[in-house]
Amino acid sequence: MTMRSSSETASLLDGLRAFIEPAHLRTDADSCLQYGRDWTRLYSPNPLAVALPGSIEQVQQLVIFANHHRLALVPSGGRTGLSGAAVACNGELVVSLERMNRILEFDPVDRSVTCQAGTITEALQNFARDQGLSYPVDFASRGSSQIGGNIATNAGGIKVVRYGLTRDWVTGLKVITGRGDRLDLNRGLIKNASGYDLRHLFVGSEGTLGIIVEATLQLTRPLREPSVMVLGVPNLSGIMAIYGLLRSKLDLSAFEFFSELALRHVLKKGPHRPFDSATPYYVLAEFENPGDIQTDEALELFEHCAEQGWLADGVISQSGNQAKELWRLREDISESIAEHQPYKNDIAVRISRVPALLEEIDGLLAREYPDFEVLWYGHIGDGNLHINILKPATMEPAIFAKKCGAVSPHLFAALQRHGGSISAEHGVGLTKKPYLHYTRDESEVNYLRAIKQAFDPNGIMNPGKLFD
Ligand code: MLT
Ligand code: ZN
């Protein structure tokens, strides 16, 4: 915990007010609470203040000031993260990019857009749509997450099977490094074989190397009339068998799964069951289907899967609205369980390893969590599973976290045996920092430390996150 006397605090705030307007330097309790936390709700926010710079120059001034005073900075986007990477609980200055939310440039020939880091994901998606194009990286928090945060966490989401991760769409980045230098990385180029690509170091860096202030992103053509199927699956083993078949015949843009236990939480909030019968698991598959040309193929595949016993029931959307309703069954899970303060696991293995991993951890979770409600869902087409353990209402959060934490080494050891990652898309932040070694060995982490040292020699950029 950073201990400062009140005169030290006052003098830091005075120094900041010399170049940040008072209205954009907030110290009130509510701002400190809202901007000092993310969606984890596990840590008590305690920032020094919240700065809302309005220009790249101001961000640079802030970083130079922070170096001078050894003031820790926490870059802040939409704070929809689930690993505590945007949490400020140690007297840091939160640097919110939310005022820097303008789309600056669009080039129809390059099919690229340049925007400030605080641009909301959905605003960018809408902008692309208005140009007849698409920014295809998508997830449920699109309405509040920001592009800078998406890049800093290499956000994935629900369309990765077709479109890849945020990294695949970033063609240029302007950053202020932890040293206070301004770098203009890759400048929108598709090809650029001129040495180390520093842009990619900032993708997924979780605010530990510097502050992303501007991004150039590639756009693509929109999906043509996607159809959505939800299939009821009796056994975990059927899920990947269905995936193998569907991806060989359909132009899949999503392949998601969720358990009946997860679905029940969504149904409590309004949506209806996709069909009468309940099955332990469901898959949601989206595929491009212009003029219904793939509908017959999809129905044949459905029949085949049913004959094999891989699925028990299913539904295919008949309209765009029905497709949206079906998507809600998957997309609304996270929000519908938030009140149960879930302990979140976000793991990944290669697709070919999913069946073996599922079999191993299914037994492990049943054994280790006999008294807790364990929900499964995720982007299984990418090899990414979300396993959420719900806190019993009467259990103290600290006791719950301890009990869940005690299981993690077993889960992560299994994951390690299958060559997987302890974080597929939520990031490491604070919650997964103790487990990083299951995925990155010590010599690799030493290289990460050396890179951090090069960009942030005074350790002011989001200290304590990702690794120590
Ligand atoms: C999701 O896939 O719904 C998001 O990653 C959020 C979550 O895992 O809760
Ligand atoms: Zn996810």
C-alpha cells in the first residue's frame, strides 16, 4: 500500500492541476469507486484520483509527471475486464481515456479506421456498418468496453472462429510509453518487414508498458444474412463431434456452448427456452446463409448429428430478430450470474485437446466443488472454456475465494498437461497473476520483465498487474 502524507497528496494533486483542468481531475469518492474497479468487484478501490486527459499531449504530460514523482498509473478503458487489470487499489492515478473517444479518419480504399483509444466498441462497429463495412470483433460488453482496453487485453469474444482476436485487426497504434515517449507504430501498413513489431507488444500488455492513445483498425465486409442454430446436447463429448461436422460444411462465424445450469440463470431474466426439452448442454452455431442457401445443408447435418446421438433437439432462426433472441441465451449469461459473484476461470487449449481436457476436468470439478454451483459456457470453437463457480449467498466472499483458489492448482495442472493457457481472453491482471507460471515458464517471464524494463524503467505503468 502506498502511504502518503496529506501534504504529499495535496502537492501531487496541485502538480497535476498545473496541466489537467480541475474538472478533469476527480477526487470525489464516487469517481474513485467507479474508476478504481472493474467487473471483478474483488478489490477495494483506493486511487489517488482520476485524470481524464483530452489529448495525446496531456497523456504524455501525465506520464512524464508520473515518472518524475514515481506515481503509479492505471490506464482505464470501459473497465469491463474480469481479471482486475484495471483496478486501482493502491493510491495510483487512474488515467481514463473516456474523453478521447473520437473517430478520426476513415479510408474506404484501405478499409481502415483510425480512432482514439476511448472509442466505445459499439460506436466503432456502428461507424463501420454505416460505411457498409464491419468491425467484426464482438462481445457482450460492446456497449461499454473501449477500443484501447480491447487492445490492451487482446479481446476475443464470440466471433473468433471466423475473425480472430483484436490483435488481428490492429494495423497501427499510437502509444505513450512508460518512459513518456510517443511512438507511432506500424502506421496502418498491411506489410512491414522492418524488424521487431512493437505494436504487438502493446496488444495484450494490460497497461504495463504504456498508454495506448490511438488505433488504426482494419475493417471487413459484413456477414451476409447469418442464421443461428441452438442445439441441445446430452453429453459433453457430443459438442466437439458436432463442431467438427458443422465447420466442414457451413461458413461458421461462431460456435459457442453453455450448460443447462447457465441457461437457467438467463431464463430467470426474461428470455424463453429455445425448445421444450432441456439437455445438460447446448451449442450455438452461427453461419453465413445468404438467400437461405445453407439451410438445407444445416438441416441435413442436424439429422446426422441426431442419428449419432450427439444432439437431442434444436432450433434454427427464421429471421434476424429470432437470431438475436437466440444469441441472448448465450450472451446474457455473464450479466445474469453477476449477482452471485462468480469465481471465474477462463481457460484455453488447442481445439484438438478440448475433448480430453473436458473429460478430465469434468470429473475434477465434480470432485472438488461438490457443494457449489458450477457453470460452463464459452467459445468452445476456439478451445476456450469459461468455468464459473457461484458463491453461495451466505458464504463470506473471502472464504469463498480461498476455497476456489485451493482448487485452481489442480485445474491448472490439468491444463498444463494439455498444453493450455490459464487465461484465454480475460487476461492475467491480479486474479490470475499467481498462476501465470502454469502457462509461461520462468525464463519466458524474465523476458517479459526485460521488455517491461525497456518501456517502463521506473515501474509506473500498472504496477503489480500481470507479473511482479
Ligand atoms: C463471455 O464469454 O460471456 C465473457 O467472456 C464474459 C464471461 O466470461 O463472463
Ligand atoms: Zn468470453
